[in-house]
Amino acid sequence: MNHGGVTWNTSLYHNVFRSVAGSYSQAAKNLVSEGYATDPTYATKLINLINSYKLYNLD
């Protein structure tokens, strides 16, 4: 998959895409469970930032 010149290995991020994860919070959790994020609290931190700044409105 190519997004603006950046090529993504979709098999690595499969469970992060909306079509699979279903929500931004599940996608954040999947980043940790799939090994992308090494900080075990990454999902919580990311979800808190999204909620704090109401970034879900941009989705």
C-alpha cells in the first residue's frame, strides 16, 4: 500500500487498520499487542491524548 510516497507493509499493520480494529482505541491496543509499540502503556497514553485533544473528531 502506498500513501503519498510512503510504502506500508500491510501485513505488519493489518490489525491497526479501521476495517479490522473497528475503533481508534482498539487500533491503539493492537499496536501494543502486535509488537509495534514496546512501551506496555503506549495504548493508554495514545488513547488519553486522542481523548484530551478530541482528535476523534478528525476521524
